[in-house]
Amino acid sequence: MKIHISVLCILFFILGKAQKTEQKDNFVKDNFTKKEFYIPMRDGVKLFTAVYIPKDISNKNKYPFLMQRTCYSIAPYGESEYKTKVGPNTYLMKDKYIFVYQDVRGRYMSEGTFTNMTPQVERKTKKDVDESTDTYDTIEWLLKNVKDNNGKVGQFGTSYPGFYTAVGTLSQHPALVASSPQAPISDFWNDDFLHNGRFMLGYFRTFPVFGVQKTQPEKQAWYMDSFIKQTSEDGLKFYRDMGTLKDGYEKYYKNNFFMTEIMNHTNYDEFWQKRGLLPHLKNISHAVMTVGGWFDAEDLSGPLNIYKTIEKTSPKAKNTIVMGPFSHGGWSQEQGKHFHSETYFGDSIATYYQKNIETKFFNHYLKGNTKEDAGLPEALMYDTGAKAWKEFASYPPKNAQKVNFYLADKTLKKTSGQGYSEYYSDPNNPVLSSDHLKDFNGFTPKNYMSEDQRFAVGRPDVLTFTTDVLTDDITFAGEIMAKLNIASTSTDADFAVKLIDVYPEDFKPAEKKEGVIYGNYHQMVRSEIMPARFRNTKEKGEALVPNQKTAVNFRLQDVVHTFKKGHKIQIQISSTWFPLFAINPQKFMDNPNFANKEDYTKAFIKVYDDSSIEADVLK
């Protein structure tokens, strides 16, 4: 049975790197001694921790700690069972550190109850704990109980472990000198499961991982029986047969606590607010290197927002951001000729990052002079159009200016128009998010982030606005705003906006995949969805007044992308994006997650010519 590549990507993090590696490399076992401990937290809960200690450690040869806290298992368990690889990359592994892995509360061998995106708490008593206090208590225990450490601690993690790294920056432990949150979650309202509050249906198969509590210490995943079994290579069939989101919830996940929380909390209420990390990121004084991928379908906003927040609130932090042409966690695995989906971006890009950026960061702050800057760029950003790394002294770049591209007369131009464009949206016949049907069987979406969008052009429920052929290069570098002025015959609607790079008709790439037609390729550069119900405030939905002109403004995710001379810039707009996102019934409801088929409402939707896309464009 073939396993979809995005399933492998998720299992890579769930089961741990070592379990997916079949190399017979004994470096870890030959050079490290493994110890396992239950480390007590201040409220008495004990967290299971594995520590890999270099065999040549001594009073004259001390090592720093490099730690990862995870909800995805620190297997293999047992002091005689070793990971095949330790640390963020092989260069750091061979440089040797005291590598620490810990199961967080309620996961695998640790005690306690698991909470998704554990809220930060006000600490009044010893029983007031969160992930930052657990980080502090773990560091304190390690310093006192592992001999011959050099008194410095670093932390790293990708995806959910990236969140634990980011929140760990708030521990304020003086020994913590370097943190690298990678693909971190910053706010569940706009990362992973929700985008501006719209449920990401493409995550539907992941919920056993996050919504089933264990009842005893576990060395294996206790939730495996809850996974939905694949029945066809045509992954779209599953979502069509499922019916509404309500139908899928009641059939598969009625007893899944996390899915129930998502279903019941459709607004940005207290439940989501207290799980938001960004308001707490203050007074950080150590070195932080946040890492992300421009094609990360899971956690793109997290790295960008964490970096920007720390930049504003923590002037003492040595703050760096790295964004490469990667999918979720792709910087951790070298793939030689680096493709995302069907687009080639260069050779050995992950190795470049690991060797020249990540290793330099940790070696400097953990083994060198912590008080001095490591000499890394403030922002190292890969230009996904020019296919090259670019360095910026600040991000967004100070030499970028905001330019409006108006959506008028089916074109993108610098001046506004007086009319409107109109499309017909039917929730019963939604616009597809991809034409690769196998991808819909995956745990999480992946390829759609740079996928060819020609399949959507020409549909009556998709508006397309395109520039003339560019006579010069134009580089978008920074934030993008969709500033839409719309009117709908319905009382609710979503707006999915895609930014697309249209290749020349005779385009021939440096490297290509067999069977792909690259001439006139419509490569998606960035996209986002916005429910009109949250246009004024995300704390409470608000109905549209039918046929009334209304502003719907929202941020797309950032880009650094050069649209090359001879290419065209395109915007596509639709109100369905299935099955990537759950369908909006287009009838205003207090909680659209519980919409029935009879609530689905067809609508004619106008986008006025004074609508625009505002982009940061390099001068």
C-alpha cells in the first residue's frame, strides 16, 4: 500500500526522526550515553526526559544543552535504545552537545493532561503552570543534575515543538541563551486548523493525533485506531461523500475533544484568545532565530508574526528570521535538487541553511561569546521568483513602498475603475483547491502552496485579474493586503484570494518534472481566505446586508517574490476553496460549522473596481 508523501511528513514529526531513518549509523551510540529521567515540575507532575550525554564530557571538556520539548514522542524509549540522529542537523550532532528530549504534559510517557496550545497563566501559586514554567523547571533540573555542563541552554523544535520552543522563550531562565522556533504555531486562529477563523478541512484526518487523551504512560501512539482509513486513491471522493462539516464531525469525531472545541468556538472568543501566544512575547533578552518556509501549508503565519512581535516588544533580543523555499519542516531534510510541488528552486538548499545558518547560530551562542552577535543577517529571505537568497537589515525591508494594484476590468492596474466584476458562487458546486486528487488523502495539504492554478481559470465562480506582460522585474517583499469592496445577494460569504505568477508561454525551466507543461504555468505565490462575517471584528460574526457595497479587508501572508520580466501577475478570487477549507453556507448563521445542506445558499457576488491588492514593493 502506498503512503501519501504528506502523511510521511506528519508521521516524521509524530514518531520522531530516528524511527523514520533506516541508516545503520552508530554515531550516536558510539559517542553518547543515554539517560532517562522523570523531571518534577513545580506542581508535582513529572515529565519524561531523555538526555544524550557526550562520552568525552568532563570537568575540562564541558558541553551546553540543546533541548527539544515535544508532543510527538521522544522514542525510542529505554536507555539502551538510541535515536539514529540527535539534534537539529548532523553538523550539530557531530559537534556534540548534551541533547535533551522531553515528552510534554499528557503525552506518551509524561504525566499530566494534554492541552492544545497551553494557555499562559498568571502565576499566583505553585500549581499555576504552563509551558514556559515547565521549560524553566526542566532547565533548572538539568543544570543541577547533569554533570559538567557549561551552564548554557539552547532549544529548538519544528511545528508543534516549534510552539514549545517559542513559548519557552518566556521562561526567563538566565541559562537559556538561544532559541530557534521553527514553523511555530503562534495563534490557532490563523495557523494550522483555522485561517481567519475558517476551518481548514484539509486537516480533517489529523484530529486523532490532537484530540484523544491517553489514560496511562504510553510508548506507542494510543490514538491509532481513530484514524480514518483510506478507501480510494481519489481523495476528493471522501470529502464529497462526507457531506457537511457537521456530518463529518458527527460521523467521525464526536468524541474527539479538540474537534469538539473547534466546532463549538466559531468566533475568536476567550477559548482562542487565551491560546494566542503573540500578546505574551515580551521582554525576551536572549538570541532567537525563527525559521519558516514560504510554502509551509501548516504554519506560515507563525514564524512571520513571532519574529515581528519580538522585534517590536523585545529590543534586547538578538532577533533573526529565516524563510526559505520550503514546505513544512523541509529545511531539516536535504533533497538535492530542491522542488516544491512542480517548481524547482535550486540545489542543496537545506544543506546551505543547516551548515551556514543553523549550526552557526547554536555554536556561537552556546559555545562562543553569548554577549556578542553571531553575525547572522537580521532577515535571510529566499526570493521565490528570483530563486536566490536575499539579506535584509530589517523586515519588512525599509526600502519597500506600498503599491496598490486595482482589480478592474479583469486586469491588475495602478488606477481604480468605476464598475464591478461579478461571479456566481454555489456551495453545492465548490471551486476545487487542487486538481491532484491523490493529495486529498494526505494528513495535511502541501503541494497546493505553489501549484499550477490553470485548473481554476474560466470557471464562472472564479474572478481572474491579470497584468499585461511585465517589461521589468518587480519584487514583492513584505506584507500583502487584500482590500476588497464587495456586494453579495447572500448574507454571508468567504473570499479566497490567490496571488499568481504567470509564466511566459515559451517558458523552459532549468529543471523540470516529467509530464508538466511549464509554458503559461500559473504558479501560486500566496493565498489566504477571509470570512466576510469577521470583516469588522473576529470576536463576533456579522451578517452581510444583501446587495450592499461592503469593505472586506484582510492580510494575505507575506512574500519575497520577484515577478520576472516577461511574466504576468495574476489575482484569482472565489468564495469556495474545497476541500482545503470547509464550505461557507453563504447564509449567515451564529455557528456555520453546524450548517446543514439545506442552509447552502447560492449567491451572485460583485467585486468593485476600486478593490485592490496592496503589496510592499522594493524600490
